[in-house]
Amino acid sequence: MRGAVAHAAEPPCPCAQLPLEDPVPIIRRLLALSLLTVATAACGGGGDSGTNPTPPNTQGSLSIAVSPATLPIEQGASGTLNASVTRGGSFTGPVVLTAETVPAGIAVTFNPATVASGATSAAITVSAIATVAPGSYTFVVRAQGSGVTDQTATVSLTVTAKPAIAMTLAPATASAVQGGTTSYTASVVRTNYTGAVAIAVSGAPAGVTTTTTANGDVTTIAVNVAASTATGTYSLTTTASGSGVTAVTATFTLTVTAPAGASIALSATPNAISVQAGGSGVATTITIARTNFAGTVVVAVQSGLPAGVTATNNPAGPVVGNSVAVTFTASSAAVPGTYNVVLQGAGFQATPGTVTIALTVTTGAGSSSVALSASPATLNVAPGSTTSTVLTIARSNFTGTVNLAASGAPTAVTLTLTTTATTGSSATLGVAVGSGAAVGSYPLTVTASGNGIATTQLSIILVITQVSSGGNVAWTFCSVTGFPVWFAYQDGGPSAPWTPVQMGAGNRYGFDIGTRGAVAYVIQNNPDNFTLNIVHGTRAELSGQGTGPCPPLGTFLKTVNGTVTGFQSASDFASVAVGNAFAQLSPTQAQPNFTITGVPDGVRDLVATRSSFNASNVANPLTLTKIYLKRGINPPNLSSVGTVDFNGPEAFDPSSTSVTINGIAGGEQVAASNTFITNTLSYGSLGAVSLATGSTLTIPIVPSTKTAAGDVQAIAVNAATISGSLATQIRSVTAAFRDPANASVTLGAVVGTPTISTLASAPYARLRAQVTRQNDYQDFWSVNFTQIATSSRRAVSITMSAAYLGAGSTLDLGIPDFAGVSGWQNTWGPIAGTVTTWNVAMTGWVSANGGLVDGALYRIGQRQGTFTP
């Protein structure tokens, strides 16, 4: 019987019914046999258990073992296992070996496939084809013999990837002028390979040589182009090779161009003007752009000037600067029409440049006129405060001077025009309301007149309101042209109502905030140019932002001038700063004089730097060569700070240090800069350096022997991902050191992509940004929306602090619904259907003592893009 257990015949045991037949496997048979023996002895009676013993087991047995238990093999390779069989009992026959549940792509063979009688082992060869995915696999080896139960063993396989290398070039194409240089990097990516990788370049044309510098798996290839190399486009083959791996190649495309000669280019703003026959002249500004040329430029009419029209330059004669104003004046005999007037800019041995002006000569006086409008046309102001409105002058067949006058001011009110005679199209009327002005509504009159036009008038309503007093939060505005046209606050969270506030004495908005709240205000920059600002914060934060007092006009910002000497060459230029104000134009050897406006009052320091410009160094064309530091100056307004002499005793050489940048992501463009900030909050820019490869660069610093207590050097690192002409994500870290020797900074995490949506499209577009909160940026967040059209601009800035938000994993910054708030005008908001540029910024900082002090660290992460509501 199949699977039976053989023993002596016995009568059925009355006290235990045990089966005499049991199915495989053999362990069950042996167990049944032992139980039967025990049961028979228990119920045999008469003491005959010793006279009827169970016969001994005479069956055979088989077992199999495979070693090693786990076999590692590479893709496309094979390995060997050993199978050991053990026979027992009466079994001595051959054993057949087979494989089961073998994964796809794996082949298993046995040598021998049948283990002969007397033999105990066989070799198992396991092969993996090249396309088997790396990973862990198993299969079963079965051993079969005649008259014995099959036995199995499970084999584990670990398939590893075949060693390989890959390579990418960045950039893959570049240009260099004859006699110039360029560079690119070759980055090696390894797969299961740790050997040395060599980078070689071939295919370079005559005159082009390459030099490789390895830094780990990134190799920089410097490409040097001889002056004799023919212009054209060439393919350089870069090969990465290593022992035991297949070599890979990539192509770098080099375009060799001829060096640019000295040339001049002109542009005009505006490039289309209209003059009236017999009327006043109209000017356009000609901007001069120089290429490899630093000499004087003569701007003159080349062709197209009609009879009766003259062109006058200011300044007259050769120009050393970058612009000249050209005024066109038409006599009464000039023939009306449109003419293309070509102006030429010429310099010694430089290719001249031209620009065309569309000049329209209109008929003389008779049908000419102007019209006035104001935005806003109603002014609300409290005693002791000031406000302003923008006047727009619409001209009809008139380009002459418009004379402006304002009248109708009540007692204690002063009216001021930014200009009383203009050839432009706008002016600003300032209104200063003294503390003794009576509350009420008053009509103001603005009059426009000119030669040959009828006088026109505009009425503006001045409403003098009650003084805004009280409030535990106050916001004060100082700019004559920057006062809000509307201001409101929110006491509470996002669902709290908005309450408008009128400006009170001292340009002050006072209101009450509980634990947290927000303010919103609109600044009108031009007739159709509005900026909406929304600030969320705690009561203390809102008070801190808005309560700065406004110093008396003319005493807190000064204008100073001076001159620079000690330039080394014509390519040198200087940066000069007093306090936080910088010279508007960089002084050069040709133009050494400078003017600085907006200098803060009080004792400050003068910080200046001299740099040289090298156009052939595309990545870092500027080199800082000298620093000038003069401490403790307080020049009067409209005075001179003297001569900044880079060869004098207050000048010194910069030092340098390495900066290691941690956390750089692939594909980012990285640059670092250093700003020296003295203990009087005076700033000096020491320049910026781009990172070519790796994670370490060298930047200039102020030597420690030249710093004083309270000075810091703010090292700022920017890493940006560029798509086309737009930086889609930017990460910045600013670390402050008094002595930044061998500095190391770590960038914050890449900001997650925000969701930009529209809360509503009417009556204005209410845009919204949502983004996940991140650990590196836990202190302050903002979003900016900007729309720029041909004649209009809308901008929205929304900020929020961590103390306002509290807990929560999602940041939600949206434009509120102001439609029902008194005084709000829907035209101030974003326009539906207009392309909008958005920027989401997240900030985190570490500053034990507050501010930008030694040890402070600031991180900013940004995302930006476009969206159409």
C-alpha cells in the first residue's frame, strides 16, 4: 500500500483506534508507527508486550543541502552552488536533481543532473541574462530517488547591476572669441563601480587646447582658443573610461567667434516725438552704449532733419558720459509732417552707431489745447498731516511748456506743485494741512496755461477730517509721493472684518488690535499704477513696523559729493557708499566725480571699493583690488566728503577666504557675495563670485586687522534654477561673521511648488497662493503678484509672520474681498485675464541678539512663475 507502515498483524486494539495507513510525508508515517507501538503496549494485556515487538524500520531516506545559502551574481554573469545529497536506511540509489520556480531570465544547470549511486554531490550553475533587474530572487532544487520521498532546498539569489558609468556635460555648448577661453564640466555617474575614471577630450581643431582638472566625479575642462583658430563651430568629444566598464562619450559644441571691435550703439527715449511749428522745443534722451571703447562720442544729426527744425545737444560737443539730451525746435516756417531723423554717435576708430527718431511737426497754435485730471480727485486728510494727488496733463496738438498754478487753500493749508512749468505730461500737487486747519470740505483749483493755448482749470476737493487719535497700533508714512490713497485694518484672524482709517496728525494712522491682525493700504505710483500691501502680524509686530517716527524734511537724508583717485586702468571702476546710500554712478578714471543722495543723518562710515573688469573671464569678470575705509564722518548736506584715494593711507588690500556651500542641488547656478557692514550701519559691497564647480569658492573679505567691534561681513549665497530667462526657484542663505575665515554655510531645503489659484475674478481678481510649511523657513512668508501692461501696473504684496499664523502645516496667502469696505476702489486690484508674475518667499533666521550681527543666519527659499487669473 502507498505510504503504508509495515508491522506484525495484530487484532484491533479496543482502547485506541489508530490508523495503520497514513499519507506522505514520511514524518507522519514514523509518528503513526510510534503511536501505534505505544497504544498496543498500553492495551495488550496479559503482559505479552515483550513477546510481540514492533519490527525495526528498514526503509530508506534522502536529504539535500545546497551551499552557499545565498548566491550573489551580476547581470549577464553566472555563479556556482554545491548540492550535497545524503542517503539513509536502505536507500543507495541514484538521485535526480531538478530546478523549480526559476525566475525569468535565470538559467539553472546541474553537473551531473543525476547523482550516481555512491556519489554525494553535484555542481549547480546559475546564470543571469543582462536584462534581469537587480534584486533578490529564489528558486527550488528538488532531489528525487526511487522509493524515497522527494526532498527540496530553497536557493536565494542576489542579482546586482553590472558596473557601468555615465557622463553629462554642463554646458553642452559654449562660445569663445579668438584668443579667449571658455570651460565646461563633465560629471560622472557611477553604477556599482568604484574604480578610477579618466576624462579625455579629442577632436579639438588647430589652435584649441584643453586642460582637465578633476574634483571627485566632476572634472572641469578649460578650453583655450588661440588667436589663430579659424572661426566656426567645432565638436569636441569627451570620453570617460575606466577599467572593466564600457567607456562613454559626449559631445561639447564649441563656437569660435571673432573678437568684437570698438563700437558705439545709440537708443532714444522716446524715439517718437512731436513738435509744434513756432512752439517750444521737445527733447529726447539719447543713451550711448560702448563696446570696447571708452573715448568721447559726438552725437549729431546724420540725415532727415526737415527745413526749419534745429537739433540742440545738452551737453554740447563731445560726450564722455553715457547720455545726451537732444532738443528739437521747429520754427513757424517748418512744414508739418512726419520725418525720420537719423542721429549718429561717432568716436575715434570705433564703428559708429545710429538711431532713428520719428519726428512729427504739427501746425502752429490755433487748435492746440491741454486738459487736466487728478487721481485721486478728492483728498481726505487730518490736521497736522500731508497728502498729494497726481495731475495728468492731456495734450492736444501742443508740445510746449504748460504753466501750472494751484489756489483755493484755506487757512493753515499749504499747496505745493512739484513743477510750475513742464513740457511733460504729469505733476504732483502736495497738500500740507497744519494743526490749526478747520475741519470741512474745500475746493482747490489747479490752472494750466501756455503760449497759444486756452487756460484750463481743474477742481479738486480737499476734505479736512477729524484727527485720528488713540489706538494701540500706529502706522506713519513719510514719503511725499507715497502716502496711501486708502488704509484699513483687521482686528483678528482672516475672517474678521476690515475697517478703514483716515490719516491723522503727523501722517499717522491709529487703530486698535487685540492679539493679532492685519493692515492693508494702497499706494498710487502713477495714474494707472497701484500697489496693494497686506501685512499680517501680532499687535507687537504691527506696532514695530508702523511706528517709526518721520524726521523733519531735509534733515534726515542728505546729498554729498566727492572724487576718486588711484585708478590703475581705464577698466577700473569704484563703488562708494556713506551709510546705506551708494553713489548713483560708479566713478571711473574718465569720470572720477560722484554724488550720493539719501545719506542718513548722524555719524557714519565711508566705504569704497576699487574693482577691475575683465570681459574675457565670463564667469567672474570683476576683481576686487582695493578697499577704502574712513570711519566716523558726518558731512553736512550738500557738502563734499573729499577725495577717496585708493593709493592713500586709508586704503588697503582685500583678503580672501574659502566658503564651503552645503546643500547644493543638481542643475543650480550658484554665486556668493560679501557685504561689509560697519558698526554705524554703513555698507560696502565687496562683489560677487560665481561657483564654477564643486561646493567651495573663494571670496574677498575685509582683513580682520581692519574690522572693529560690531562690524560684520554678510556672506550671501544664492542658488537658482533657471528655466529660459526666469529663475523658477531660488534659495538664499546669509551668514554674518566678523571674521569669516574658512566659512561654511548651508542652504535651506528647496521650497515646494505652491498652488496658485483665483479666489474670485470679479469685481477684481483675488489671487491666492498655498504652499506647505517647511522646517528651514519657519519665521516669515510672503507672496507678490505683479501685472504689467502697456499703460497700467498692478502689484500686490502679502506678508505673514509665524507668530500670526501659529500652528498649521499649510500657508494660505490670498487677497481679501475689500469690495464692501468703505473707500475701496475695485480698479486698485489685479485685473482678470492679465498675465501675472508671482513670487512666493519663505524665510527662517537664527540671530541670538537680533539683527544682522556676528553669528546671525538667514535663509530664504523662493518659487516664482506666471499665472493668468
